[in-house]
Amino acid sequence: MPLNEAETRAALAALGAEGVSAVAICFLHSYANPANEQAAARLAAEALPEAYVVASHDILPVWREYDRFSTTVVSAYVGPVVDQYLATLDRRLREIGFGGTLLLVQSDGLVLTPEESRRRAVYLISSGPAAAPSAATYWGRAADATNLISVDMGGTSFDVSLIRAGEIPTTTETWVGEERVAIKMVDVHSVGAGGGSIAWTDALGLLRVGPRSAGADPGPACYGRGGAEPTVTDADLVLGYVPDDYFLGGAITLQPDRARDALARLGERLGLDAVQTAHAVFTTVNSFMADQIMEVSTKRGHDVRDFTLIGAGGAGAVHAASIARLVGIPTILIPRFSALFSAFGMFAMPIGRSYVRSYLRRLAAVELDTVNRLFAEMEAEGRQAFAPLRVPAEAVALRRTVDLRYIGQFHEIEVPVARYPLSVEDLAQAEADFHRRHQELYGFTQPRRGLELLGCRTTATVASAPVDIPSAATRDADPTPALWRHRPCFFDGRFVETPCYLGERLAAGNVLDGPAIVEETTTTVVVPDGFTCTVDPYRNYLLRQGDLPAHSPGGA
């Protein structure tokens, strides 16, 4: 049916009278034919020239209308802020003579230009945590580990992702608050547990940590900036794990007395002194984070002993060993750039964009001409997106997949297709790959049950410049030249005079037996009793538990 322009103009006039700043255009079947949405968008741009206008076919062209509408509305909601911010950023960069190319991380683990990001603002949601798994796979390859559990503990959040066989997981089953966001996103589980997370007691008098955070301003009590509530960082300081004189390399002097007073006030409600309260906070937050790891591993059928824990974030290196001990992971890798983990991951991410087209058919009734036409459309759109970056078409890599499920099943599985154009044999291979993948994910398969094709996907990418971190020759195992002091740290229920090493002085091949502390400029590595820490050729820290058998880090 043609668009009723009179009704559309009347609706736009009503919206203009309400002073709206963003318009989301969502028509029921626009995933199949976007012409009416395109026409409505042109009318909206004319009637409301100052408004941010977005159409559902440009955000998520899939047949599930609730998913598509909700995702489009979210994009319209955040769009004006994103659009204004990126326009201002672009202007200021040009004013100072920036001659490079600005790229933005997307929630699907790719990076895009600001122009594309301004049109599809929803793809920036959770884009920061999406970079962490790329960093994890980079350092995992350096350690010959492909099965990884990546944890990133910063000031306000704890982000965890499980990477199996080097494959970064994605999902289209995401909720942001009460809103459905169905774009493909890197599957990162985030909770409110970080260095700034506030410790408190609930109505039953039980200790809780987070999700409320002190943030950076006023920050934890030990910052001395007005924060009075005890946080995880205050507990770490009182237990001796974090230095008061070398926080951020000495840029901030922490105040142990303020941390101790805040914890003592909390302890009065628990019947504990300041040190006991600090240990209770440390144990509680570690247990909570260990539970999150179990959510993405054991509860999904994975044996954590087959994985290497990547402990990152400013606070991750402090807590990683204790978390690993709770869940039974024998090997921990603390990256050299732990505090800048997600930022580093951005350098390891490919430039590109993913595309999707809905095509709902039983697999036995699929029209190959239609499927190949959809792939051709996405390929053309992908190559065109790289034109502003002056990337030749032959340099664009294309990855094609199909979404398959058992007939009547709710969840689908994304299955790669190796060749293009697709043939009958290729569909048969995709069917076999679906059954194998279903067995891997869910532990069973139904080979006699028919399959449905829901749609096709294409990811167009260009590899970013390689990140080359030079390695160092292995030296003597003795870390004594890096030892610079001892500090009382709380291990096994008591304070122990613990050797503290300067990270910048440690050399590849140095071995530290716990308990020990490594003080870096932007983080602190805690090596508890029973752990051995080895500095690898890239100056990462590889921790192993002596009382647990080390499975193959690759899960072989």
C-alpha cells in the first residue's frame, strides 16, 4: 500500500507541536520493502528539520517487529546526544588540525566511522565492554590459549565474557533496562562490581557490595575528596593490597585512616572491626564476581578448568587470583596493559559493519536465487560503506552466515556458509553444521526434525593495522633486582610482611612465589600464597595455582 502522505504530515505536525527532538519511524513490513519508511523519513526531515530522524529498516531490517521497533526507539532516544557529541568532536578535531581517521567502536565488536555511528546510535550501546574480548584473544594467542574467560574490573563495573576456541561470542538477546535491543552485540555479562562499589548492609543486616558506586568524584573514602561510604578500594587499601603512596604511580596519595574509619562504621553494624570488615568486603565482592563467571561458564556446560582467566581492568589484577581460587581456574593471565584493557582491544578490532536480511522459509523450500540476491545486496552495501575510507573493494573481506533453527524453535543459531553464490550442496552443508553446532551448545540434536531459515547475514571487514608488541629475551628467574620494599598484607587470616616488586623493573622470565605484590603504575598484581607468578616475554603476568592441576590452556 502506498504511504498516506496527508496522514503522515498530520502526525509530524502533532509531533512538532509537542516539541519532540527525535522521531522513530517503524512500519510493519519495512524489513521486506523499506520504500514507505524512506518516504516518511523524507517528510519528517522536511517537517522537523531540527529533529533526529531514524527508520527501522536502517537500524535492524528483521521480521520480528517488536525487536525491530524497540531497537529503533532506543536508537532514536540516544541519537540526539550521540549526534551532537560526534559533530562537536569532529569540528574540534578539524580545528586543531587532526589529519587522521576517527573510528568508533560498535557493540558488535567492529569499528565504524562517525557518520555511520551518528545514523545508528544504538550500535554504540555497550561498545566499551565489547572491546575487551578482542584484547583477551590477542593476549590469549600470545600465551597459546584459545579458551578464555575475560574479566574486566574497573571502578564501577565487572564485565565477563567467555571465549571458546578463540571465537568471540555474540548475542541478539539483549535488554537495556526494560528495552529490547536486538542488534548483534558482543556477549559481555556486566554487573555493578568495581573498585568504587559501595559496601552496605541490607534490611536483614547482611553485607552487600554494589551496585551503587562512589564513582571517581567523590570516589572512595581513601581518596579524601568527600566520600564517606566504604568501597572495595578502601578494603583493598586496609588489607595492604593497594599501596597508599604509589596509586597511579604516586599521582594520588591515598588516605588509609579515612578508609579505616569508613569500614569501622560499617563494621559496627556487623559486629566486626575495620580489618575484619575489609576482609568481609573483599570476600563478598570476590564471591559475587565468581558467581558471574559461573553464570557464563559452568551453568552453560563449560568446565572452567579448561579455560585461562584473563584478569584486567584497574582493579582486576588485585582480585583475579582470589576469584580464580573460588571457581577453580588454575591459570591466570594479567595483561601488561591491564588497566587499559578495553582501550587496547580497540586496536585489535577489525574495521567493518554487519548486515542482516530477513528471509523466513523452511530450509527445504528456500529459493536460492532470493538468498543469493540478499547476499549480493549486503555485499554491495558493505563495499560502499568503505568508500569514504578510500578502501579498495578487493580489500574488503566478507563473512556470510545464515540463521537456522529447528521448525518451531524459539532460538536460532548462526551458521557460516563457505561459498557464494550458494548452491544446494552449500545448504546441505549448512544443515549439517547446524546439527553439529546445536550439539556443542545444547548437548543434543534432532537430525530428523526439519529446519527453518530465518535470514542471512554478511559482515564486511578490513583488517586494522597489526599491533606489534615486541617481546623480550628471557632472563634469570630471580626477581630480586625488582624488589623495593615489604608491606604488611592480609593473607590467610593474618598480616604477612609481603615482598613488593616494581613492575617496570621486572624482566621476562622472573618468577615470584606468593605471597607477593607487583606494583605497576596503573594497577597492582596480588599474588596470594599458593600461587606462582611468571613474567612472560611480553611482560604479562602468568599466575598458576600450585594446588590445582593445570589443564590445557587451549582446552585441547
